[in-house]
Amino acid sequence: MIYMLSKDSLVKVKQDVESYVGQEILVKANIGRNKCIFKKGVISNTYSNLFVFKEANTENKLSYSYTDLVTNTLEISLPNGELLTNYDFSTPKYTRL
């Protein structure tokens, strides 16, 4: 059985991310095999399918999809450790294919 996230749910995630544009945040990205990378910086831009994160020290730009947040591949938190993104869409917001 395959489930798909509703468009309304992704719009909510996008709106949440847009509210943190320009604010200093921490990103925790799961890169597989129980490995994670942590980066500090700001969200510089948001687009329809992705957002751009600019690292603080190196000025490197990384792009992430909103679905990375929904699938818990990516977490966004404040520098004090407060988790900003914690999505659980296991309710009937999913549509069956």
C-alpha cells in the first residue's frame, strides 16, 4: 500500500519554513547509515518545492526539499535546541493511491 502526503500538508510545511527565513537556525541532516551532519546558518530563500539554507561560517548554500522535513531526513531547530520542525502526518491527511 502506498500513501501520499496531501498538498495541504506540504503547504503547511512550506509556510512554517517561510516563517524562519533570515533567522539563525541549526540543521540536522540524516545522511544514511546512522550518520548525521549538523550545520548552523539561515534559510535565505524559499521556493515552491525547496528552500535554500546558507551556512554561517562558509557561506555555502544547500537546498532541501520540504519533503525532507516530513520524512524526518532533516530537522530544523533553534540554537538553544528547541525543535522547530516535528511533523506527524499519520492522521487521515494521507490519500491512498
